[in-house]
Amino acid sequence: MPFELDTEHEDFRASCRAFTDRAVRPLVDAAERDGRFPDALWTELGGAGLLGLVTPEEHGGSGGGALAVAVLAEELARASGGIAVTALVSAYMAAPHLVRHGSPAQQERWLGPLAAGEAVAAIAVTEPGTGSDVARISTRARRADGGWTLDGRKMFITNAELADVLVVAARTGESGRSGVTLFLVERDTPGLSTGNPLPKMGWHSSDTREVVLDGVAVAEDAVVGQVDRGFYQIMDGFQLERIALAAMGVGHAAECLGLARAHAGDRTAFGAPLTHLQTVRHRLATMEIELEAARLLTHQAAARLDAGHPEAARSVARAKYLGAVAANRIVDEAVQLFGGAGFVEESPVARHYRDARILRIGGGTDEIQLEILTRDLAP
């Protein structure tokens, strides 16, 4: 694998950066203050082709791959983690289940509108008592009247209130991996409700809530993929999700490194710029090394996922781990270099500090990634 992006992906990076600078950055402060994703941004993202990178061309997408998603995620996160994750959840964490496992009717109904930004999707797997242990979800789906009835609660669901359609994981069989099924549940389905917005440390501009399913009736054709195979479909979907989250970490880190470099060159202490201090220069160099390592691992993982490489899952786990951990180290160093100014809420590095922390939890914790990499060592 080359160590640099090819011309096509470099051009795409430039396009994503230009879009982010023009259409996203001016909206960040208001979105953070209001705690809401800017509604008009959906169709702008869709019109720019940024919500259909893995959607087949016949459904309005570009039929691209994980590397393009990684490039987009990095650029969006440089501006805002909350805005980035809102778009990424709909387009690259929920919609891909329809791309890979949806019926022709489901794909026809949803993929075009999702790629165009005319509809929003969410994925509802996590529960109040079940996070990383997906095989132990308790939300239940029972056969009834030619379809299914869903009962249960989901927690920490991004886009819960915004979503026109939710991909919901529910138990259809006995406990364990082989008894989970995915269902499509449309907004306004009787029995479906959401809680109040959850106050969060970061991602202030993203919508996160509890989802309650109380006797939600869906037809047989709401099943996504195969009955009792949902666990494996979720594990498959995690690969692209983790690429996107790792790349978000790279974006937070890249933005903060740039801010820290500029600040260190402008700020004077003891009669000279901070960059005259060896300890500051070395700190910036270390941040750069960690950033480049995380970016290379993320790009390698994305390329391997696109190529169907046999080591793709391990590469994704390495990228997810380092992308999150390195981002947290780098943004923390940026806050330190900014001093008191970095601790003020209005400071961009303070926002990135808050936003980056969830990356070590969401989409598979650090511990889950390390477990993936060491399972062969277990007795």
C-alpha cells in the first residue's frame, strides 16, 4: 500500500476541506450553542455528494469506499465533532446496513433520500444495561399478526429525534449472538418515542437520546437482512463505523496541532515566542508524530477494508484504538500549550478536547479494540 493518498483521494480531500470551510465552520458556534445540527446542512451535504460515498450509483451514491469516508470524517471533525458525527451516523453507520443487507424495496425507499440529505437515519443498538456486549441486548421482537412487535429501551442513540428511520436491534431468539435481528422502524410509528436530549460533555451539536419501543408493530418486510443474523450484521457494520470514528480522531488532532503551532509562534513568554523553548518545540514534534501514525493506520485500515484484506478487522481495531487515544493526547497537549486560554469554553481547543473524549468509548471502547487484537492469546 502506498503511504500517500492517490490523486483521486487527495482531490477529494481538497473538496471536503473547501466544503467544510465554506459550509460547516460558519455554523459551528450557533450549533454548539443551540445544541442542534443545522437543518439546512443536510441537503448541502447531500448535494455535494458527501452522504452517499458507499451508496450504489443506482441509488444516488458514488459507490466509493471506506477510504473516502475516512477522508470526509477527518475534514468534518476538524470543524466540529458534533456536526461530523451527526452526518456520519446517518450516512455511514446506519445507512450501510441497508446497502449491504437491505431488501430491494428498502433500498429503493431509503437509500436515495439518505444520500441526498432528504432523510436522516439512526442506529439503535446500545441499551441502558448493554453497551459493548451486543450479544446481550434485551429489547425483544415477537412475531404478531404477520409481522413483529418490538418492546424495549435503547440509550445514547445519536440522531434519535432527527431520524426518519431507525435501524433497531432486537432479540428474536435465545440469548447470545444467534438470536438478534435488525428492523427498520419509521418515525411516528405508534409506540416509538424518545426521551429528552441527554446533556453531554461534548458533541453538543449532536442529538443524543433514549429511544423507547412500547409495542411497536412493524411488518415482516421491516426485517433488515436475515432473522437471527443481526449480531453478525452489526459486527460487519462496526468496521466502517470504526474507520469513521478513528478518522474523526485524526481530524480533531490535526486541527488542534495546527492551532497549537500557530499559538506557539504568536505567543511570547520571557521575551520570546514559545517556539524558542525546546520543550515546546519537542512537544509539537511529538504531537505531529502521533498524528501521522494515527492517520497512516486509519488509511491502511480503510484501504484494507475496501480491498477485503484478511487482516482488515485487526487493522480497523488498531486504527480505532490509536485514532482515539492519540487524539485525546494531542488535544490535551494543545490545551496545555494554550494555558488558561485553552480552558475557556469559547476556545476551539476546549471544544475539541470535549469532543474527542467520546471516541475512546463509542463504536467499541479501547478495551474492545485491545481484546480483538489479543483474542488469539487467550487461554
